[in-house]
Amino acid sequence: MFGLGLALMATAVGCVAAMVGAGGGFLVVPMLVLVWGISAQEAAGTSLLMIVFTSSSSTIAYHAQGRIDYLLGLILAAGTVPGALLGASAATHLKSEVLSGLLGIFLLGISIRMLIARELPDRRPDPRRGTRTKVDAHGHIFEYPRISPLALPAGFAGGLASGLFGIGGGVLIVPLIRLGMGIPMHIASATSMFMMIFTSIAGASTHAYLGNVRVRYAIPLCLGIVVGTQIGAFLARRTRAKALERILGVCLSIIGGRLLFEMI
């Protein structure tokens, strides 16, 4: 029952995570802390190992849909990897209660931004500054501004949050590149999952070295998340961009508030 419960939870989380371009750690870490009672550091390390499978599975599905901007993903990854290594190392020096509280505040801040933002049309690129065009496997054309210099620092910020809190970094990077760089939501979420392959491997490796990975928990989480991400990627193609943003905002606010309440 222990393994089945974790696998079912991971399947549900994977479905939501793949739809919004997140790794699922923003949901799994609080649940491991609040329901299963493990430390925030071990929850972070175990979650990052799971996200290796989340991101890999989602990338396969989104590659088939033709919605990954690989150049943008590699630039983001160049920032997330050092950020994830630094964040994972820093997490070891923080008390579990402090780490949980910081994660709660972080998630609430992101959720408020996602929920109060008006529905923004995809930013029309300025031909004088360069544009990028992506045609997916179903013939849908996405036109958006060229890659901004902000991509690298955005990646670093996402990586830092990833290593510190055990999340994939997508919950920070997707809003940044969506609202700050004008990347269409469907491209942002798909590219985020590709980027997280590098982020999660870097963070999980550091946490494993520090002894923060619970393999007994990780195995059923990894099995469940692979199934859930395939379902989520399939549903995302049929869901409006703003609906995806609202789903992400609601999930973040519920979990962030619960973590903050536990700390108080």
C-alpha cells in the first residue's frame, strides 16, 4: 500500500506537472514532508531524482508534438545547472522547518502572480529585433520574439530554486519566460520540461552525494510520474494557455499556504 499510494500520487502530479511545464516537485516535496513525514532536505533530493524521469518522459511526448525550442532550452540549462548545484549544497545548511517555510513563501508568491495576471495574448514579435517561428507537428504556427539575454539569468534563478527546494525549476522559469520574454505558454511548458533534464540530474546528483535521496520512496514515485506525464502532455495540447496558467496558480497557492501554516 505504501508504494501504491506514492505511485498514484506521482501519476496525478505528473499529469498536472506536464501540462504546466513543471517538474512536479512543487507538489511532491510538500506531500512528502506533510504526509510521509520525511525531512525537507530528503524530500528535495528524492523529488529531484523523480524529476529526472518526469522531464525525460515529458520531453519524449513534447518532441513528438514538435513544441520544444531546443536552443532556448539549452541556454536556460546553461544557467540552471550551476544554480541547481549551488542550491542543493545550500539546502544542507538550512533547518528543515526553515526550508519548508521558504518553499511555502516562494510558491505563494508565484501563485499570486499567475492568478492575478490578465490573460495576455502572445507577444507579437518585432521583425526589426528578430523573431522565432515554431511549427508544431499539427501545423500550428507559433511566432514569438527572439531569445532574450534574460534567458541565462532566468535559468540560474530556476536552477537555484530547484536545488534548494527540490523542484524542477519550471514553476519559476515558465512564468519568467512566458510573462517576461513573450514565449507562448505551450512552447514555454514544453521547453521547460526539456531544460529540466539537465537541472534535475545536477541537483539530484548533489543531493545523492549528500545522502538526501530516499530510494525506497523514489522508485514508486518515478514509476507513477512517467505514466502521469504522458497523460498530461496529451491533455496540454487540447487545453487553452490561460487555463494552464490558472491550474498552475491554484496548485501553487494550495500547497504554499499549507506549508506556511505548518511552519507557523
